[in-house]
Amino acid sequence: MTYKTIVVHVDSSRRCAERVRLAAELAIAHDAHLVGAAMTGISRFIYPDGAVFIETVINDLRIAANYDLDQFEQTIKRLGVTSYERRLTEDDAAGGLSLQSRYADLVVLSQSDPDDRTDDGAADILQYVLLNSARPVLAVPYAGHFEQLGRRVLIAWDGSQEATRAVSNALPLLKRAEQVTVALFNVSPLTGTHGQQPGADVALYLARHGVKVEVVSSATEVDIGNALLSQAADINADLLVMGGYGHSRFREILIGGVTRTILQCMTLPILLSH
């Protein structure tokens, strides 16, 4: 697998420039086509068949979205991206990005910024795209500058289908990494998830792909999300790879406790797969 099409969310939030820069650098590194996707915020279902609906408001939203795309285009040209397009969609951000990301290999979004008034609904957008696009999501924290991405990678491994998809989806990055650490917490071989030696099979799988990998199994009494972030800091990781999932009937824990903690408290970019 390689990344040949990358979609990045383009809007007026203050973190847009950082995620566009990271998306542009990924596109250059992987010789990928970069799509800057901006949405007007007006759902396509509100005015079917092109019917006029508050035309002045819609035009203002189009002008604002096109301005954001102008900034995107200036940034990626300056960074040296040669294959790209700007795409304006008449839709809300969550629905529009979910649809477009189905035709890409990776979608780049940002963590919700509680102090940015232009960032309304970013948390819901990220979660919605993760759960509905069937594509990996690269989530960029709202705080910090990330000069490099994927040199030292931490994989959160629990043997689940979601974690397996995340590892597979991250292979283009893992193959380029200097060091990949597979982290396991509170693992018992009796669960039937990891095999006789927890972490050994996924390490062998990665090694066959040419990935430099080590396995670290730990016991912890704190919640796994915070334990992962602590371990990422300890090894100076610049990317965390993990499955994002949920199996609850209740929306507030739909995406799972570990994923929810990570999305709220992330300190480094996270590649998630559902």
C-alpha cells in the first residue's frame, strides 16, 4: 500500500495551516495527489436540485470557503507540492469530508480546539469521519508545532481488528520510520487475542515489511490512553498509530474510552483507523 491521494480539511481555524503543512509534506514524501477540501457548511440536503435557499448567506459562505482554499493553495505551492487540487463542496464538514475521504488513502484533520471560535464542531467532525469513511484519519493536535512526522512511531497494539487496520494503513509511514515501538499494556496470553507471545506476531509481520520494530509490554494502573501518551513522550515519538473504535449503545462512549482520552488529550499526531 502507498498513499497516492491525501485529503486535508481546509477551513478558517487557526490550526489549518499546521495540518495543511503536514499534509503537504506527506504528499511530497509519498508522491501523492493532495486534495484541499473546503465545505460551505450548508448541507446538500437543505436545498435539493439547486433550489435557492437564503442565497446571500450561501454566497457569503462560498466566498469564505474559497478564501480558505486560496490560503491552502499558496501554502502548498510554497512547500513544493506539484499534484494537487482545491475542492469546494456544498455540504457540512463532517458529511463532505466523509464522502471525499472514501476516494483517498488518508484524510488529515485536526483535534478540536476549545479556544478557537472558528473551530466549532471539530471534535464531532473527526469522530464522524473516523466512524463513517472507512479510511485512516491523521489527527493533528491543536497545540504544538510538529517539525517531523513518522521518524519515531509508537503503535498501540491490543490485537483488535481496528488496531490491525491501523497498522496496515500506517505501513507507508512505518517503512520510512527510524524506529517503531509496539506498545502493549496489561496483556494476558490467556485472552486468545495475542497468541502465545504477545506482540511477537505483529512484530514479525512488520519486520517482513522492512520495519525496524521493538515490542514493549507494560503493566499500568492508570487508564490506557494516558499511559500511551506518557510512553510516547518517554520515547520522543512523533506519531501514534492506533485503532479507533466503539461498541457502546451510548453516544458519549461510542468511540471507546481509550480513543476518547487520546482525542481529548493528544500531544502528538495520531493515525487512527476504525
